[in-house]
Amino acid sequence: MLIPKGALVVSCQARADNPLHGPVYMSAMALAAEAGGALGIRANGAADIAAIRAVTGLPIIGIAKVFDENFPVYITPGFEQAAQVAKAGAEIIGIDATPRLRNGEPVARLIGRIRTELGREVFADIATLEEGRAAHAAGATYVATTLAGYTEETAARKTEGPDLELLSALVAELPVPIVAEGRFDTPELVAEALRRGAHAVVVGTAITNPREITKKFVRAIT
């Protein structure tokens, strides 16, 4: 188990339209997160992952986002992307583990190939309890609430804050580490997730996206 219990994992990602996009900035962000006490990093794309691996020994949850208007799944949709992420230095491969249409293998086969052919742990992003059950049954190392509120099925349940009820249900039922991720934007929410039994908590925007943090302050004063 690479992610310690009680860990804060910081998601260091920036899309192409973000001024902080690119390996130089993301590796610096990862170093800052480590200096602040983070015990893991989540990162997107082989270039960013390789740059982060060069400066830190923290476990990396690596993903590869592939956007295609024909497929709703874009987080590491197939084995090709998983292999690239592993080669770049990620010990843990994050995948979209929902049953939605993808340009890649079915979820169970993808999880199996990552575990056996790449020898990596699998971090399964899910949106429902049923998806969590399926990911566990397929051999996922970690099950995470990352996609709760971001799929068509769960969009109506999306609130300002995280889906703590899903977190509690997963913790109560599944015998694998459950990771809280998605809209955790205050230390108090992180503490609440751990109180409910989360193995770890992933925080992204609230720590590593100055543009969105600034927008939040501007909205509050206008």
C-alpha cells in the first residue's frame, strides 16, 4: 500500500488554458505540496509525471486525460495510456472506473492488465456505490469518490461540497482503502472525510489552482 493512511494527496494538474500548464510548473507545485506535508501527488500526462518523479519520491497517482467528444470517459481510458503513465514513473494508475462508453478496454479488463502486465496499483475513480463494488471486485487497489456528481447518473446529486454520503457508504461496505476526492476545498471537509473513515483525501483546485482560488474570492466580494 503506497498511500499512507490519513494522507493528504495533492492533485497537481493544469489544463492547456491555465497559465501554470506544463511540467516546470507542475513539478514545482509538487515540491511545494511535499514541503507542506502532502504524502502523495496526483498528476496528469507523461510529461508532468516524469518531471514530478524527477524531483520527489512521493507516490504518484498518474492519469492520462484523453478528450474525445465521442466518449464520455477521458481519464486513462485504455491500456495504452496506462502504460505511458507507468513508464513516466507513476506507481499508481488512476482510471475512470465507471461503466460509461470509453475508447479502450472494459473496466475489469483494464484493471486486470494494469495489475498483472504493468505491476502497478490501480486507483479507481467512481461515482456510485455500485461502481465502487465493481471496481473492488475487479481488483482495484483504491476506490475513490472522484467522479461523484460528474456523471450523467449522479449530476442531480452534485452540491457545492463533496459527496460525503457516498464516502460513508463505500467505507461501510468495501474492504479496500476508500479515498475521498472531489470538491474538498476546506481543511474542515478533509478532516470530516478522515473522521468518516477515508483512507486518504485528494485535494486539487483549492490548493493548486490560483486562478480558480482567485475567482472564488472575487465572487465573494462582488
